[in-house]
Amino acid sequence: MITQRANFDWMLKELADGVPQVQQIVVLSADGLRIARHGGDPDAADRLAAACAGLQSLAAAVATEIPYSEGKMRLVVIEVDGGLFYLMAAGTGAYLAVLADDTVDAGLMGARMRDLVIRIGAHLTSPPRHDGRTV
């Protein structure tokens, strides 16, 4: 796990408080390492971060097939029985993932996530790693 470089707890809590249906929030690096989390347990956050790495890679591959696309994944939304999953690009090499229950207002969630990314996107950048360590 990447050591949390700044205290994101209050920012992630603000997102959760603004959208009460949020169950878990994870900030992760492009290679699936958890940077920060809110809600849920740490093991679940680590599993979610690892799964998101594959998902963002698949989404980027699909984006390259869209005419006039730059091939960059911006937002993935998955609806399943009981809830919604959101994955948004959030800074260079970093992503914001949110699990919410099925009563969430999808528009509100997207807007709040985008606001958070705009406000703190520069701080959600995952530095390159060498030999498994951050630099």
C-alpha cells in the first residue's frame, strides 16, 4: 500500500456526508494500490482498489475504439443488484472509486465526485514507483 501522503479523510468524509447512500470511498493508484479510504474495512478497500486497476485498464482500451477519443478513461459506472459503483479518473495515475446503495441519486453522485476531483485532483496524483517503492 502507498503511504497516504496527505490526510484525505476529511475530504472523503465530506463526499460521504454529501451523498448519504455512499458505503465506501477509495482513492487508488493506477496499478491498484490504495492511497486513502473512507468507510468499509481496509481489506475490502484493498480488494476494491486491485479490481479497479483492471477496470480502468479495460475502460481505457474501450476508449481507444471510440472515434475522436483520446483514449482516456474519465468515468465508469456499474449498476448491480443493490447498488452502484463509480470509478473516476482523479489526477495523474490516480482514481476515485465509490460504492453506493441503489437509492443514490446518480447525477448528484457524479457531480460531487467531479467537484472533489477538481478541488483536490492535484493532490490525488500517484507518484511513479521503482522497485515497489514510491519515490
